Amino acid sequence: MADTGSRPLGWGPEQRDRDAAVAAVAAMSPEQKAGQVLLPTFRGNQVEAYAGLIQRLHLAGSIIMADNVPRDPQGNVDVAAMGAVNQRLLQAVAADGRRWPGIIGVDQEGGGVARLGPPLTEWPTPMSYGAAGNAALTRQAGKGLAAELAPLGFDLDFAPDTDVTIGPKDPTIGARSMSADPAAAATQGVAFSQGMLDAGVLPTVKHFPGHGSVTADSHLSLPVQPAGIDELQGRDWKPFQAAVTAALPIIMTGHIAVPALEPGVPASLSAPSYAALRGLGFKGVAVTDALNMGAVDKQYPAGAAAVKAVAAGADLLLMPADVEQAHAAILQALAAGTLSAARLDEAAQRVATMMIWHARTSPPAGTAATAAQAGSGAPLSTQVSASAVTVLSGPCSGPLVPGSVRVAGGGPGDRERFEAAAARAGLTVGSGPLVSLIGPGGKAAGGDIAVALDAPWPLQDSGAPVKLALYGRTDAAFDALAAVLAGKAPAPGKLPAAVGPFPGGTGCP
């Protein structure tokens, strides 16, 4: 008889992983099943209290937020202490009797969304990958980023963001998007995800049905996506379809109302939205965006969001506002028959299937034989920024400045980083052309050379004759900028999104 256990399921795991999960979930109590679909966070350094909660509520694991990260006296990540926190949480999952690892997740996209800073590698904004246009480099970067997470005990990252941005009217995603071109966002998103899997960390493609083309911020209120299904399929859904085709394991649903699917209800809580996602062929774990965000918590308080999300089709509920209320509400709905036992079983089975597969195919978190050291991705980060820097207007060869420049603008630390990079490139600071740095959320700038450090949109109204997009504020990004200014390196990047009169694809030949 042929071995059916190795039959692929179309999203990573094999039939043997699903069989083991189905058997495990069948032996669970309702309390255990309810816990298995919840992935909350905890306050500050209350690790022991939270480890107890994992065991009492049978939780899937935890997402680590910035206030959970132990730091040294200089404010940097205490790498050893971070690893110890994660191991303690994994021990709590094991003590609950599960034969698969807990989920220890983090938001580590690069750019402005990075819970873990130095001594881990600082990565530029994800839009850098679209500007560089090199899928092989993007995959290397995904692997490099994840290779620093795995030794600390992280087994899941809520990255990459594959939303297709619409440009300046997109207030939330911006430079977190890899491109305004759906095909490019799809290619780069899959490459980054595959790189993460290469390093043994589960990627999360987000935020279905697409957060880059809505004009409100779901952290504050409920955005409405007015596009019809055909338009969504042609733009926003292309990266998610590519993720499904590439058999990626997790897709996050966003808090976005799509009237064409279900008016007034966030996609994260909407059965027609999950049906649309499954309609793309997705068979993996559907995780909600954080349920404590304004778009959901204001409308569905006290556990209501958790019940509605599971009933609609979510498999994993991220950061419910009150996890005890969420757990109790799921059990109450189960008892009342307003949440079907089959739907909860399906959700718990998917989560267990994924983690059984992950344990079978990856080194145990935190014990990789060739554990990458924090900061090992720095050369890759440098290569990404050097490949992304883009000239919108101005010369494509030779020095852009004489041996000295002046600098203005930017956010905290930007000018200091620029000055240090200028010195490394042999430039002095104090006289000469004025370089205006535009930080995240910044306005148009004058001067002789305008440099966008985040999304490039402010360059459209900048009066400077020379306009550069850098897509990053790391030391490596400033080194790439200084090298271009000094004429020591080309600017090979191409605009991944239109900026006023400059179409997507603008850049030096």
C-alpha cells in the first residue's frame, strides 16, 4: 500500500501532520480547544504569571510586543534574557501536555515595524525590496531576518506585509508595502516568506483583503474598502493568490469592511471574507489582526469579537483585548450552540497541524546547531539598501555633491547617522549643498537635494532639483546614500510606486 502520510496538503504540512492533529484535538476538552485558537500577549515582564495563564487556559502561545522585550542598561535587546523568556513560555505550553511547540510570535517586518532592535540587525523599510526588484536578494533578506529570530525562540513572524499600496492616500501601510504593482508585491512577498521558511520561522502574509488601498487606519477606526470583487482580484488579492500558489502557511485577515463581501463588518470577523480567502485555494491557518485594535474592540467588546471571528472562519485569534473573557465567551457560545463544535475543531486542528509540521521540519526554536548571532544580517541589510536607493531627478553618475555638504530635517538621530555615514564616505558636513532629510510622515522639503527616508511620496512636492528615495533610516541606508552622494556607488533602485509626476519604475538605467 502506498504511503499516504507524506501526501502534501497544499500549505506546507503533510497528511501525517493533519492526522496527528485530528487525533490530538479529538482528545481535547472544550477548554483546551478554546485555548488552542488564542494567541494573546501579556504586560511587561510578567512572564511567570503569563506562563501560568498559558497552562490554565491552554493558550496557543504568545506574541511578544515591545514592552515584553528585556533590555540592557543601554536600551538594547538583552538577547540572552529574551531567549530565556521565550523558552519559559514554550515550557508552559509543554507542561500543558501538548506534543507540539507553542507559537512564539513577533512583529518584525523591518523599517518602522520592528519590536526587536539592536544588537539584532536593523533592516530598511520593506519598500526597499520593491525598489531593488531582486527576488533572490529578497529571499536572502527574509532568511537573514528570520535566522536572528529562531535562536531566540521565535517560531513565527507576523511578516511580510504584502499589501499593495495606492500611494499618498494610504495612511497606514505606506513603506511597509513592497510595491504599488500587484505582481511585484506578490513576487517579493513570496520570496521574503520563502526565505523565512528557509531559516525555520513561519511567515504571515498580511492583511487580506488588502490594507494598502484603504484611506483609514484600522488601529483607530474601521476602514471601508469600496472596490468591487473584480478590482480586488486584479490588485489587492494578487499577492495573496501568489502566497496560496506558493503553499505559504499563514494569512492574516485585516480589520477592513468590504461592502462587496459584507457591509459594515471587518473582514477579520466576516464569514463571506473568509469564504473569499478560501476561494483563492487557501488551506492554511487564517489569523486575525490584533483584536484589541480600535476597528474591532469598539464595536465588539467583552469576548464578542473572539466568538464572531472563530464562527466566521478564523483559526487563530491574535491579541484579544481580554483573553480570559475571550476564552469564556467561546465556551459559552459552544454550550449555547451559537458556535459550532465542528468549526472550533477545524480551527484547533489547523493550528495544531501547522505546529506539528513545523516541529517535524525545523530545528527546535532556540537550539539551532548553527544559531546565527544577533547582527549577522548586517551585510545583507547593507546590500538591500544599496540596491534600493533611487534617483527620481538628478544625475545618474558622478558625485552629486562636492566634498562637503550641509544637512537639515529628518527625525531623531537621522542627522547624526547621516553625518557619521558622510564621514565614512569621505564627505565633510558644514558647508556646500543642502541635503534635506524627510523622515516618516514628513512634509515636502526644499534645499538642493531632498531625500525621503520612508515612503517617497513627499518628494512629489519637494522643490529640490535632486530627489532621492532611500526607504530606510538605518546606518546601512545612510551609508548607501552617502556613497551615491560622493559618486562612489550607483543608485540602481527603481520607484516601486508612482510619486506625483514620477511613474513607478523611475530610476537610473
